[in-house]
Amino acid sequence: MNKIKIKKGDQVLVIAGENKGAKGTVLKILYNSNKAIVEGVNTVKRHTKPNSENPKGGIVEKQLPVNISNLSLMTKDGEKTRVGFKIENGKKVRISKKSKEII
């Protein structure tokens, strides 16, 4: 299993696929399938039958996961960057490869 360098709450940019260029916040990481659910990215409409959660049924908007390899972390300036690690004060922290700032 690969080390996933993106965490929940990070600002990311989609760098490949159908939603290329879209920006959003990571809502959830699916470690087993190497995917992430990103806010406002890869939304689809699903037709649902009536059930206990949705008694009327109808069309529901749902967010599908995006592969981690198609995401790039964004710096505070809004540029895409790669992620590195560094030991600081005895703790392992993530750093931006572009600006060398701690994430």
C-alpha cells in the first residue's frame, strides 16, 4: 500500500481526468481503494427509490471518489505542489516541495 500524502481537510487541485482544473477540500479518504471524496468534484445525480432516509425518493446529488493520483495538494497561494516530509522538533511534518513551508 502506498503512503497517502493528502489528508482530510486539505485543499486540492484535480490534475487529471474529467474534472481537471477543479479545486476543492478533501472530505474523506478511502485508504483501501486509494481514493478521496473532494467537495464539489465528481458530483453525479442518482435516481433513488423511496426509503427511510428519503421517504419521497427522487433525484439525489452524490459525490463520487476521485483517485489520489489525480489530485495535487495546493499551497496557501493556490499553486499546486508536491509533498515531502521533514523532522522538526522531533515530529514528522509535511512540507511543500515548492515553497518549503510546513503544511
